[in-house]
Amino acid sequence: MAQQRSKNTSGKQRAMAEQAGAGLEGKSANQAVEAAGIAADRLRSLVERIERLEEEKQALAGDIREVFAEAKGAGFDTKIMRQVIKLRKMESDDRQEQETLLDLYKQALGMLH
């Protein structure tokens, strides 16, 4: 189903590009695309910014992996560290509500002593 939508979308995009190119012989590709209502330079700029940010994101993910490896080497449980980081991101009220529900569920299942 997703492939079908993808094919339909690419077909529509191809048709738009063909329409943009019709009657524009001798004009640049950017002019043809802009005639179709797409600012090619702006689009290129946005795509390039996203690509740079994706590269930065990959670099940061690598740095984070290194810090977790360092923590593991120092004897810390990285699974627990990830949970602590997740909890620190939460609002205090949300965290408290989650902890209360967790305790309630544990009690219902006989997991609290």
C-alpha cells in the first residue's frame, strides 16, 4: 500500500515536472521548476541544511555512545542511566504520576514486599 502511494506520488511529481517543462524550451531547469511553483534555490537550501543537521546528529549520537561506553567501563549500569535520563526529562508531576501508577501496578501484582 505504501509503495502504491509512493508510486502515485512520484507519478504526480513527474507529471508536474513535465508540465513545468512544457513550453519552456531554452530555459534552465531552475526556471522550469520555479514556473511550477517551486522555488528551486530555496528548496535546495532547505535540503542542504537538513543534510548538515543529519550529519551533526550522527556525530552527536556517536559522542553519546562513547560517554555510555565510558560509564560502563567505570562500572555504571547504562540501562539504569538511560532510565534516569528519561525521568529527568519529564515534568515533576508527570514523573510522580508515573511512579505512583507503577507502584499501584506492582502492588496489584504482588511485587511489593
